[in-house]
Amino acid sequence: MGTLHVLDHPLVQHKLSIMRNKDTGIKEFRELLEEISMLLTYEATRDLPLEDVEVDTPICRCQTKMLSGRKLGVIPILRAGLGMVDGILKLVPAAKVGHIGLYRDPETLKPVEYYCKLPVDAAERNLIVLDPMLATGGSSCAAIDFLKKRGCNSIKLVCLLGAPEGIKKVMDEHPDVDIYIAAVDSHLNEHGYIVPGLGDAGDRLFGTK
């Protein structure tokens, strides 16, 4: 059964508060999203399996541990998910990156697919889907659907902010997927935006309107 993990670490909450501020500029917004993504991934990878290995230190030979089993794959939902990738790759440089392109129809609020490119061995990897704003949950659910249809069965979702409506949708439709998030906000407004939120993450990342 999937679990909701809210990372209420003081550093995460501090950085998130700066990101919420409408006067925070593009450069700082990008840097903070990268930093929070790294901290969220630190938690999301806590259960990765380890194996015993032997290494030679400058002092002696010793037994220690390294990652074993499946490798990681990082799947940002375009375009705002791109802002989370670099932080994760700093933690796990060997992770492969796929991309899923979705946009939300402004009238129906339903996700529309326009691009999907995955690592050839995606089904053999532990995948982390990146979606900064878990609003209606439509895009995240659609992305997870695409992955499952391609044989992927080890999936986690990492988000910056979420609304209760979107979280419920993901947990209802994909009860096997754990969600890692920095904060759960109040609700969605009539335009499908998270309240209080931080505006459109993609626009704030890339300076568009």
C-alpha cells in the first residue's frame, strides 16, 4: 500500500517558504527547487538495498556497504519536473533520465500527452517520477499509467507541493506508489491551482507567463 511521506524538515520548510514568495527571482527559485529535490530524494531512496563489499582504506582492508539491486531512473514530467532533475543527479549521478510530456487542458483540466521517451531498461529500474505541483493529480496519474503500461512496477512520486485532491487521486488510482512531498496545502482554486501554493512552477522556473 502506498504511503504519503511529508518531509517537514526545518531546512525544507525554510527553503519552501522562500520559493512561495512572489518576489523570489528565477535564479533563486531554480536553486531552491534543486536543493529541496535533493533532500526529498534523500528520503525517497532510504530503502534502497545494500550489499556487503570489501575495500582497501589507507589503513587496512574492511567490509562495508554499497548499493545493490535495481538501478535508479528519474522521470520528470515536462516541463516543471525538469527543475528537479539536477538535484537528484548530484545524489545519484548514474541514474538514467526519461521524460514524459504532458500539459493540462485549461478547460477540462485533463492531462494531454505530447511526448514520452524512457530509458530502454526502464522496466528494470526503480523509477522516481518528478512533478513539482501535485494539483489535480491528473498529470501524475497519467505519467504513472504510461510507465505501468510499459512494464514498470517500481515507482515513487516526488513532489514539491500537493493539494489534498491530487494526493487522494494518486493514492486511489495507484495505491502501490509512495508519495514524497515537502508540504500539503489547503485546496485547489476554481482554476485548478494549489492554494496557497507558489503559482505556476514552470513559469517561475523558466520566466514565462
